[in-house]
Amino acid sequence: MAKLSENATKRNIHTVSLVVANKPGVLVRIAQVFARRGFNIDSLVVSPTVDPKFSSMTITSRGDAATLDQIIKQSAKLIDVIHVSEHKPEEAMEVELALYKVKGKSVTKVSISKSIKSYQAQIIDIAQDSIIIQQIGSTEELDTLEAILKKYGLVEMVRTGKVVMARGKEST
Amino acid sequence: MTTKKQSAKPMNGAEALIRCLENFGVEYIWGLSGGAAIPIFDALVGSKIKLILVRHEQGASHMADGYARATGKPGVVLVTSGPGATNTVTGIMTAHMDSVPMIVLTGQTISSMLGKDAFQESDIFGITMPIVKHSYLVKNTNDIPRVIKEAFYITNTGRPGPVLIDLPKDVTSATFTGTTLDPEMDLPGYTVPSKGNKNDILKLAKMFKGAKKPLLLIGHGAVISRAGKAIMELAEKLKAPITNTLLGKGAFPETHPLSLGMLGMHGTAYANKAVISCDLICSIGSRWDDRINGNPSEFCIGAKKLHIDIDPAEMGKILQPDASAVGDARLIVEELIKHVEPLNTDEWLKELNYLKKQYPLKYSHEKGLTAQYVIDELFKVTKGKAIVTTDVGQHQMWAAQFYLTDQCDYWITSGGAGTMGFGFPAAIGAQFGKPKDMVVAIVGDGGFQMTLAELSTAAIHKLPVKVLIIDNKYLGMVRQWQELFFDNRLSGVDLEGNPDFVKLAEAYGVKGFHIGKVEEANAVLTEAVNYNAGPCVIHAEVIKEDNVFPMIPAGKSAYHMIIEPPKTKLEKPTGST
């Protein structure tokens, strides 16, 4: 895990999680804080929380740490934002889900099904000349499988973006 | 409207809205009517709130702003949808940049037409999102009281800022069936820092120990929190000199011996030299903006930097402070006083007093009537007691330099936004809020022409606002830059064809005065200051090509200050504006 963290720091990738009030416009307000300061949002996940009044957001973004500090503070200032924090990989569980569509003959399918086993992936749909594979794992694990599947004829891919939960007593 | 029979009738949303505004003590609404807002204007008939009809919605927004800055109470604006709403955008941005409490009510097309390009539909909620503290698009009539209550709370607590409320016509027309006009607020994400963390304040106090050349920098936050008395006590206990930002004028009297006046791009030479040589600088409610620091990496090198601000996002935004406290400036300073000891600053004050004598602000009559002289005379004639509003440009800087401010709320200017056209309507708003005070708008010939239609508004209400037009027939600040940095290649600055402002005033039924010569200034200003039958315009035709000094070129630090007109060509500035 420590190695992954180092990797993420090198690429200046940050994972920010927010708890927000379910009010109209809140997503736009947050996106504006990021965009104004030149941060591209790589992935964004919005989901309900235990309390239906609030939603949780996980944003993965790229940029320098000083600017990120401003982004966090400016986001926290928004009236509808309850809580914002950046998560280091070692302090939180970070998981992503991906779907891959691979074209190929039955022979290929068999060899794929063997090679994906060690990547927490499974085939969830089999069509005449293509299959859909589902994978759940870390961003890096998804990146690795993606590279492998490209060799087999990867034609489509969709990823959810990271969802994050703080470990132990900490709340996200 | 308030007879028993009618009050028993069910209210509609607009009536509930106006009732809520009355309950919050709103005295005035500045606005201009239009289709989508008709139900709200209808509900104002018979209300004790006075509706001030403006001639352009931008004027309404600046009037509300001027009122808010003069009184500390939020200004309220009411306009219609579409262009009515977008015309307030400049005013909202101006209030946002300078942390001014303001509530902007915009009519909107009916809910079922939202997003369908209805007549006069504009997504004002979306358009203004980056320039408001918060905003609402009200979907249910019964939400109106909660939204209004939250808006008043948000706009004027913490770091103040404008709140926009977009009100579809069907929402204001429908019957209000709620049970109360005073519901619970629903703001789980909004907290207001108040007195600051005790340990942080102790750390600040510790930093002062042993400082030989301390400097207090006070900004708008000090004015907003009414920290004047506390700052006076702190400065006198520490024996520390004080400099203020443009918006900090008045939080500490500029006529006080410890005051160095304004610092920054067009600040006094001695304030900027103090910035260079201080060993500690403590900002109270300023945000170290680029007019002040010039270049953050060269600002106060070697000095300890302390920062007091109510907005946690200001910490480290421009400068990384050595110690800081987040909270209300007045409360933090009051606590800080208890923990600091007097410093030995005799040498430092001696040095600064020498600089004050060596580099005074000055002007001469050599070339004719100058803006500086007119403003200086105005200061003397009014004994420094007027509430002064300004527009933006050279006259603004000269007003800041020569019209010294001794009290909070007596200096109203568009600082962060630099909005031309602000000064005159802001003066109208200030005069409504402070009817017993003398209010003078010092404006340029360029800015005044952007919002002069409000002469009608001032005339109708017989407001004794005085408008001093510093007319140099140029957009002078840009002309100054072009002269100094662009080989005097003048482009887009010549205001040839200015009207005769005295005749223009008279066309509105407004008294006009004229100053053309040095010898006339005192007598004309005296007469104008004593004219209280209604508004008056004082048209001062000053020399055309004069420059504001001192000047620190944009993007440069105080080390690069130009005190005298330069004789050699200057490099183009690296800073933005």
C-alpha cells in the first residue's frame, strides 16, 4: 500500500471525499471550485449516505498540493458542504469497479477467463463474439488488467471512479 | 392592506416574502419591476418597506451595497427575471469581492417553463453561482420563510457576502399554506467562527515578543467586525504603527500619529517603506491581495507574518503565515491585547516619522487645477466628516490618499472588483441608510457616465448627496499606464465629447456647481457642502494628464516603488492589472 501511495503522490493524484447536503446545485458549486483553480476532475462518484439528507462524493483529481489545499478550504466554505477531506491511501479503503468488453473467439475467451482470475475479475456476460468482464479493485489493479485485456481486443471500457471509506474509527 | 379583514385572507408567496422581510427590519428595497416579479411588487403595496425605484438594476445593486456598508445591515434588491436579473451581476460581484451583505431577489419565469427558453428566462441561479456566498431557486411557496431566514443569517455572519434568491412567478403567486413565518433553519454545513482558538491567539502574542519593527496591517475585516476600538488599544499598547488597505480605511483613524495611511500600489511611500523594513507584520482582516503584496515571494522578506481572518480559506491562500487565528477580528484582537507586552519601538517610530517628512503625499498648482487639490479642499471644507464613496481609477486613489478617514463605515469604495459606476449609486444607498450624515460621491468622468441615470432617483427623493466629478476627460488610470509603460500610445482612453455636467444635472432638476480654477475650489465646495435642498453635482475640470504617485508597478514588490514621475522608460508590468 505504501508503494501505491508514493505512486499517487508522484502523479499528483488526490482523492477528496465530501459529505454534502442534498440541495440543488451543490455538485455544480463544487465542480466550479475545482475548475476555477485548474484542476481536472478525473473521476467523480456521488452516492446516498445512511442519512437520506446527505450525499457523499468522492472526487479524484490531479494537481499540486498547495492548490488542493485551497480547493479543500474553498469547498468547505460552501454552505451545502458538511465536510471535506483528502484521503491518503494508507488511511482509507479505496475501491473502483470496471467493466470491459473484449471481442474474440471462444479460444480467446477461455484464455482470458484463466488470466483474469488473479485480478478479482469475472465474466458477467457472454455474447456470440464478445464478453463483458467485471473487475473490482484498486485503481492500480484496474490499470494492470486493462493493459492485459488490450492485447486480447478490448473494445469498450467503463470505470466507476474511486469510492473511498476511512478505516477504523475515522469517519469518511 | 393590514385591515383585519384582509389579513384573515390567505397570503400568497409574495405576501409571505414581504412579511418576512418586514420582520427582519428591512427599511428599503432597491429595485426595478418586470413581469416575473409583479406579484412581489404587488405585495409591496401598503408595506412599511419603502420601495426605491431605480433607473437601472445595476444602480439598485450598488445602492443596496452602499446602504449595507454604511449601516452594517444587509441591502435588499428586487428585480425581475432575465435582463433585470443579469443587470445586477456586476453589483453582486462587487459585493462578493468586498464581503458585503446583500440579498438579491429575482423574479423568474413559472416553474413549468424553466429550461424551456421562456420569455425573459435566464438561469440567474447558475450565472451567479461563482459570485455569491449562497443562492436559492425556490421551488415551493412554503419554503419562502425558511429561505429568507437562512439568507439573512448567511449574508451577514462570518465573512459576509451576497445571497441570491430566484423566485418563479408561480411560487410567489401560489397560496402560502405554511404554519409559521419563523421556521427552523436547515444549514448543517454552515458554521461561523467567532472568538478564535485561545492557543492560536497565545501563539500570535508570543510572536510579538522582541519585535523591534512591528507593523499592523488592517483591512476590511477590521471594519466589518467594528474592531476599531480594540485595534486602537492594541496599537497603543504595543506602540506599533498601523497601515491600512484601501478597504481598511477608517478602522483606525488615518489622522492618528501611529497611522501610516494606505499601503500598496498607490499607498504612501512611508507605508510601503515600512513594509520593506518591518520585522513583523500582523494582518487584521486583510487578505494580502495583489494590490498590497505586489509579489508575494518578495513581500516582507524576513518579517514574521501573522494573520487574523474570519475566513479559514484565507490562511495560506497568498502567504503562509508564521502564526494565525481564525475568527472575528474584534474578538481576537480584544483577547490578544491581554497577552502582549509593550514593545520598544522608539527607534522604529522615529525612522517612520522621518520618512513621513521626507516623502509626503504632494501636488502642485504648476499646471493648473489638480484632482488632489480639489479632494484635499473637500477634506478641509467637510472637516473630514463626510461619508465618502468613490468610483474606480485615479480619482479613487487620490481620494484614498487625500481624504483621510477616521471612522469605520465612512469610506465606501469598490476595492476587490474595481467596479466603475459604483460610487454614485453607492452614495445614494449610503444616504438612505445614514440620512443625517453628509454623503459625498467622488467619481471620475468615466465611471459617473456608467450609472448617471440614477440622478433621477436621487432627485425624486431629494437626497442631499453631493457628487464631485473629477473630470480629466480621460479614463485616466489606463492613460497613466499607457504613458508610463506603453510609450504613451493612447488607446481607448480619450473621453472627448463629455457632456456639460452642470447642464446635465440641471436637466434632472439637480443643482450644478462648477470648479475650473484653483481659486474657485474652496468657495464652490463650501457652497456645495452647505446645499442640502437635494442632490448636487460639482463638476471639477482638472488638468488632463496627471499621474498617481507613489506607484508600485503591478507584479512588483515595494522595493520597486516609484515616488517621483520617472524620467526614463519603464518596463511593462508583469502583474495582471
